[in-house]
Amino acid sequence: MTLFKGKVEITDHIAGQPIQAPQLGMPAVQWRNGYGIPSDGQDTNSQNKPTRQLTKSAKAIIIYFSRSGSTELLAAKIAKITSADILEIVVKEPYSGKYQQTLSRANFERQTKSYPELKMSVPDLSQYDRVYLGFPIWAMTLAHPMTAFLLDYGSQLNHKQIISFMSEGGYGQGNSLQRIEQILRQQGVQATVDDQPLVVDGNKVDRANDQLERWLKRIN
């Protein structure tokens, strides 16, 4: 999927619904490490229902938040290879489609620790041994909706293997893994947090198949 002169194409599907990620294929001069990238104003859901694909037999689940589509595309790729269940994190008030407004809100939430309220039904996670957590990196740490999810539902991750994948703007994973461990530890949760996450530039997710396959091979 590429974006040139405003053209947006569907790049893949997740749970039968199309994924749109306008930043994919952008050259560096346009990408600018993710600065200014818009979303559809509904955190990838303006045309879709929140992704929710659950079975009674899966031993792994992908839980993810995506604002502009990159992390959602990674989630779709992982699901196809692993046959894991999928659950999208949904906030009650979606972030603005305009980058600067989302940035201002995210800065306020971080400074005040007023993380977004979630609007989703989380199933009983006891059937899963492995949980993939997917999120974009915001200000060198977890995107706030993932923080909110861990604060609200982290207690369900006790004794599980936690494996992270993330899209970022060129500055790496930051303290995201340490933040996950901190939140879970504060809740008394004992979980194994894998220390080698999948980290992909947000404009290169469609070209990350080899990297993704190597990462999954190591895990498995």
C-alpha cells in the first residue's frame, strides 16, 4: 500500500475487514519519522467494527491498539502465521485524525497520567498461554491505550508469556518493555516478558515480512 498525492489503497485485511495505513510506502522525506501522519479519526475503525476474532481452542491471542494502521497490519500478519485470536483495544473517545491534536492530547494524558477510558469487552484470558501485545510507540514508550489496557486488565496476564510488537517513528522501542513489566509488577502479576520485541518503522510494515518471520521463528 502506498500513499502519494493523497492516494490511499487497502493493503491487507484483518478478521475479514480492510486495513488502511496511509503512511506505508512513504519515502523518508514524507515520513519524517511519523511526524504529521493522519488517521481516519476513529483509530482505524471508521469503516470497520473493532477487530474481535475469538475461538475456544487458541492458546495465543493478539491484543493491539493502532491509530493509523501500521500496528494493525503487523497484527494481521502475525495472526495469519500463528492462527492466534485477535482483540483490538478500543478507546471511548478516539484520538483525532489530525496529528497535532492527537499529539496535544497524548502529551496532556502523559503529563497528568489520565489515560483514556476504554470501550471494549475483554474475554476471559485464562485459555491463553501466550499474549502478543501490539502498539505504536508514543514519546519513547507505550501508546496510552495499551497502558490503559494493562492498568485495567493486566491482572488477567498472570503466569503468561508476554510478547510485544510495535511500530515506531525511527527512535526505537524506548522503555516500553520496562513499562509493561512495571505495570504488571505493581498489580502483583508474574509474567514472562520477552526481551526481544518486533520493532518496525511505521512506514515499512508492508516490507517487514522477512523480519517478522525471523522474529516468530526465534519465539517458536
